[in-house]
Amino acid sequence: MEKLRTMEMATVKQKVEWIEVFSGFEGKNRYSVKDSYDNDVYFAAEKSSFLARLFLQFMRPLEVHVMNLDGAGVFKIVKPFRFFFHEGRVGDFNGKYYGKIKRQWSLVKKKLTVEDENGGELYRIESEILHPWTLKVYKNGIEAGEILKKWSGAGKEMFTDADNFTIKFPANASIEEKALLLGAVFMADLVYFERKD
């Protein structure tokens, strides 16, 4: 996780699942995580069952494993089954718990909170009504960073649910906080931007 220490921003690119394009069935999500120079830093892969993806779609229980380029586990997000108020627990592969990302109820905005290991709020993430693809990251009520869903091109947007995001990390965020915020990108993709048809 040491690579996160010096990263001020990251790009998360979801891989196109061609079986999804042709069959319409939800595949396991896979992502590459790049630094500001477009170098691959991590890759991430969903662990979930075929039946959960088929019948529960975005509500499904799953894990997202974030790994180094050599395949060693860095941290993971564990999302249990939920109809509403989705949440993801973030921690390393040795059982160390960093905190949680929780979806908050909102009629028109996208809203998440990032909590530390003791349940205290670290960050609040939300979109504006007219800018649903831009999620601002707030710390103590002050804008501190941003998660932006990037346009992936007409073909990709129309036929797949593969999304691209950039995240600008808050200044002075710890490594664990950056892991939580990167987890928030995956959670936002899963609960807000996956195709639900």
C-alpha cells in the first residue's frame, strides 16, 4: 500500500467484459488503477457468485480485491447483501480493518460517507443535482477532493457498464484514508453507475 502514500490522484478504469456486451449477464468487475502519469499501480477484481450477479445485480454480496501488479493482495472491500443502504468494509488481507463506506439515503443526490475503524466520519461524498457524475469529497464540511466519472465514449457508454473514474485525494490524507477513498470509487461504481436493467 506504500504506493498510495505519494499519490495525489488516481485513475480507475473498468475493463470491458465482452460476455456482458453480448449476453447481457453481469460479469465480475475488473479494474486497473493508474497514477497521474498513466502507469499501472494496482489492479482490482470482483469476487462474487454467478447467481448473485444474475439475480441480485448491484445489491449482490461481493468482495473487491485490490492487488499489486505481482498479484499480492493490498486491501479489499467487502460488501454484504443489502436492498438499501449499501456499505463496504475496507481492510487488509491480514484482518486489519481501516473503516467503512456507507451509502446514505437521498432522493436526488449520490451520497456516501467514509468512516474510520471506530465509526467516526472521515469524509462525506456527494454529487450536486445537476452534476451527477461529479462527487465532491468533504472533510469537516470543506471540499477536500473529488471523484469524477469520466465519459468513456459513446460505444462503451451505450453497450457496457464499464466506467472510468478519476479521484483527487485530499491533501494530507493517510494511506488508510486513501485506501478508503479508493474503496469509495468502487462502491460508487457498484451502487450508482452499474446498469440496473
